[in-house]
Amino acid sequence: MSIVLVGGHDRMHSEYTEICAKRGHRVKVYTQMPTRFEKVIGTPDGIVLFTSTVSHQMIHTAVKEAKRKKIPVFRCHTSSGASLEGILCKLES
């Protein structure tokens, strides 16, 4: 399963990747808004938004693309590894 993770802390990038890899998921992590963000999202199986550590513009762009491509969005206020694992459990079921 492919996942796009939007938000979180820069220092946690490798931990987010490791958590997803352990569960057999491919993940793209965007803690900062890249150029042409709507294009780099692609068509993942799900988008995870860590809302406390991301700009409103980045959330707006991700949600807009998710609606357009019918991708499920999972929001979480905290950006910890444990919260990511909880969201992955919901995504898998």
C-alpha cells in the first residue's frame, strides 16, 4: 500500500519511513511544501495529515487533490510515531 504523509517533524522523517516499511507500506513524507505539491502527491492508497505541524496551504492542496482523485484522507493532530501506527491500523482495516 502506498501512503503520502503530509506534515510531521523533519527529524522524524526516517522514523515515519521505518514504521511504514515495517508494516509493508511505501511512503512519501513531505514535512515542507515542495514546488508543484499537487503533482508530486501522485495517486497513493491514502493520505495522512499531521495537522499540527503543517501549513494551511499544504493541507488545502492535499485535501483538494484527495477529493479530485478519491483518495481517503486520515487526519491526526499529533505527529508521533504511535499516532502514525494507529492511523496505519485504521487504513489497513
